Amino acid sequence: MQGKDVLALLPTGGGKSVCFQVPALLRGGICIVITPLIALMKDQVEQLKQRGIDAAAVHAAMSKFQVDVLLNNCIYGSVSFLYVSPERLQTELFIARVKQMNVGLIAVDEAHCISQWGYDFRPSYLKIATLRTLKPGVPVIALTATATAEVRTDIIEKLELKDASVFQKSFARDNLSFVVRKTENKEKKVLEILQKVKGTAIIYVRSRKATQEIAEWLVRKNISASFYHAGLDFDERTKRQDKWIQNQIRVIVATNAFGMGIDKPDVRVVIHLDLPENLESYYQEAGRAGRDGLRCFGVVLYQEADVSNLELKVEQSQPSPQFLKTVYQALCNYYQLALGSSAGESYDFDLNDFTDRFHLHPSEVYIALKKLEEEGLIQFNESFYSPSTIHLLMDKAKLYEFQIAHARFDPVIKMLLRLYGGELISGFPKISESSLAKGLKIPGKEVVDTLKHLNELQVIAYQPAKDKPQVTFVIPRQDAERLPLNLKRLEARKKLILDKMKAMVSFVTLTHRCRMQLIQDYFNEISYKKCGICDVCIEERKTENKNAFDELRNEVTSVLKKKSLTVEQVEELIAPKDHELFVDVVREMVDEGVLAYDSVWKLSLIKQKQ
């Protein structure tokens, strides 16, 4: 608000959007928001529009014409927020238009992407500072949820923040209890956790196939569940996500494609059945629990083999420069691109078709695409959805003449004007071909064919819906053998990623230090205060308070000798002073086989062999 540069480090759910949206509205002018996440960009634009605030998004998958119209609206219209992917900043069109804009604030979201010491480095972020030369007096706010000391220094330096005010909320979460369990029976543990912890849950796994298998298994166990991954079409993803948000489904089993930008406050537990690749990812994903400030859990279930599998996966995630050249050349052949062409162009991408055609392994190609993206050569959006849009290319007089001369198009044009009005001239309104077909009482295919014909006649600019992964060539098509790879940086990134993986392994295998302190230490936040609620702290408290633990154990045994009861009934009868200690006593007795849950989730005492 004071016009100073700011670096804000706020954990997941910490309110990063509010930190730039409110000051931007109060300061006036356009707020340019730079973010690499197209899905998040679209989500925030929709949310702002629902609140009556004009917002627009410009990203790599849009045509030059669409971008041109939207940027003109930013100069001459009432747009308050312009969301931009970093790749768009360097285009001649954007630079020319931004010079004419009344910019009040520049916000850089996911600012850790600017640092090669971060876990999600993007070279396109390095170009953001040039925006400052175009708008030298405009303050910049950089925001991120996860940044080590090295990354923080890098953000300030690379964004050229002047006398930046640094605001950092503690990485400690009072209500989030981290729990790690080494177990050979993950399914049994999942059921126990979902029985003990009421409310909605997210279960993260690595493979798409596993999301479906685990969700179907939970349903068979009478727990309402669904699965989510980037391979589902947009409508299906939205439907499942909405059902979960509205508590019609209790558990969503997902890959890490799920959760970004979703603000569901009452998630009570996040379970990881596969080890994440780094602590940044884990902290963000686990942090989706308990945004309402109430007690919640982040649980990791692992086996010995998971550690070696993670080590192998991370090692394989760093392909050789030669393989990157091979995949890049295959991409150019796939789309038949000439040298020097296709800068900023986006193409539908079918991974299976691509790998079949060039006899490559899907998982290796996927990793290579991500690395080519990291090198700033392409952008790869695997869960991309863009609805159908229309823009009117004629003024009223010419359109009227066209309608008189081409009567067969008249009903469709009238229906478009009735449904979308002035938006057709000022922007690219989202349209529904099925709604048009219903209103016109004609088949949907006929509507699509008519719109395509009007597009060819240059009456409208019609962009049909896209729901396939997209590959965008950020820079013109290169000679694959002379691909501008930064070999020194690739080697440094490989070491960094391996070190981050080792930190993740240490987090799950160490059993003598508070887990919240481990996370704080990783992010260079010094803390001498233990959380008191992670599994390590509870174990320490149990050891220090052995008498109370043994006493509770005896009371649980005594109560269950008479009959089977639910956990809640046992707790009500005993009325323990320490709820956490009670929960831990029950957990240990179940682990030891002294207690067992029956089919209706009542606890029974198991008679021990003498």
C-alpha cells in the first residue's frame, strides 16, 4: 500500500491472493499478475468476475488475435487484473501494449520459480525484471509458499526488488500434526486413519492407475470416495472436484495434479501413500489440511522399498542432454515444424500416440518434456481445458448487411447477440454450443458447423473447446543438435534435486526430532519450540510420562473386557485428561494386536495366548 517492493512468504492457505488483490483495487490501475499455472490463473479470473471485478488472463495457449483483443481491453476497458504466464512477457505484442497500460501493481506468484535453487525453476521467470524497465515506478510484490534462504536471496536479486520489505509467516502450523508410519500393510492403516479421523480427506498417490484402484477399494469398504488425475476430461474432473468440495464424497484419491488453488477449509487428513520427491511439495500438499484452523493430520505411510523406489525415480528424472535432443527432434517431426517457426504456438498433445509413433517410453518422454520446459524451450500443460469462445469481427452495419445477404446464418447470429450481447465485441465470452442448439432447436453438430463456417467467412473468431494436453513452443523451433541447453545448470539442478530427495527421506526416517522443527529447519526458520502434536513429540511425551500411559492402557483394557465399544465410547467412559495420549494408547494397542476393529468399527479386546 505504501508503494514499496515486497517479498511475502506465506504457507499454503496463508492468503497470498488477498495480499495483492486488495492493495491493487485500492491503489487503482491494472495489477499485472505473473503466474505459471494456467488452471490457477483461470480459477482466479473466474472468482474475481463473480465478485464483479473485471479480470483477464493471457497465456501460452491463446491465439495472437485473442491476446491482441484482451490487451486492448486492458488499455481502453475496465480490466483491474491481468494474469499473464511468464512466457508471454517477452512477446513484441505484450511489450507494445503494456507500455500504454496504467499499471498500479505487479504481482509475481510462485516467485520461487525464478531461482535455479528452487524445486520448480523456470527460466522464463528470469525475464520478469524487464517489466520493471517498462514500468519503473510500479511496486512489485513477490509471493511464494516455500522458499529456502538461498531462494529468498535469489528472488530479491533476480526481480531487482529495491529495499524490499520481507514478510514471512512461520512455517509452523499449530493445528497440523505430522505423522509418519512405516508399515507393510498400508491399506489397513488407511482404514484405521479414516476411522479415527472424521471428515474429508485427500489421499495422494503417484500413478493414475492407483488413484482408481484405491478409490474403488475404499468404496467397497463403505467409504465414499472418488479418484482424480490429469487424464480425466475437464467435465469429469470438475464434477468429482465439486462433489468432494460439497462433501458429497468424503475421500478424493489423487495424483499431485489435484489441490492447486482449491480452497476447502475443512480437510481433516492428507495421506501420502507414495513418498513425495521433496519437502516443498510435501509441505504444500499436506498443508491443504486444516485451513479452518482446526486439528488436522498430514500422514505419510511408507515401506522400506518406497525409499529405494524414490531414489531410483529421482535419479531417472534427470535425462541426458542427448535424450532431450531426441525428444525435441521427435516433437518437431510430430508437428512437422520448420526451423525458426512456431514461436508461441500451441498444439494438442497425445502422449500415447507420440510415444507409439517414435518408439519411446511414455514415462521417459514425460520426464523429458518437463525438463525441456524447465530449460525454457517448451511449455507442457498436461491437464489443459479451454472452453469454446467467440469474438465478433464486424461492426453493426456490416453485420446487418451480412445477415440480409446470408439469411441462413441469421438465426445463429441473432441467438449469439441475444445470449452474449456486447461481450461479443469487447472480449471472448465463453459459449455453450449445446445451449445454442437448444435455443435454436437444431442438432449440436449443425451449430458447430455453422460457427466454423462463420469463422472461415471472418464474421466471427470462433475457438472450439480444447481438452487435450498442450505443448507450446516458447521460442522458435531450434536445430535439435544445437539445442540451447545449459549443461552446467542441468548438472547443478541434478545435484540439487537429489539433495532435496535426501531431505525428504530424512524427514520420514528420522524418529528423534520434532517433524515440524525438521520442516522449519529445512526452510531456514530457527525454532526451539517443539510442536507437541507430531508422532515424534507424542512418542517422547509417552516415554516421559510412562506411568500415565500404562494407566490409560490398563483402563482401556478394563473397559473393553466387558464388551466391544467404539473409540468415542471408550474415551467417554475413561474421560482421559490427555486426548492425544489416549489416541496414541489405542493406536499402539491396535498395532500390537491387543485390540482390533470389527466390521462396524468397534474395538474388541483380543485374548492373548499364554
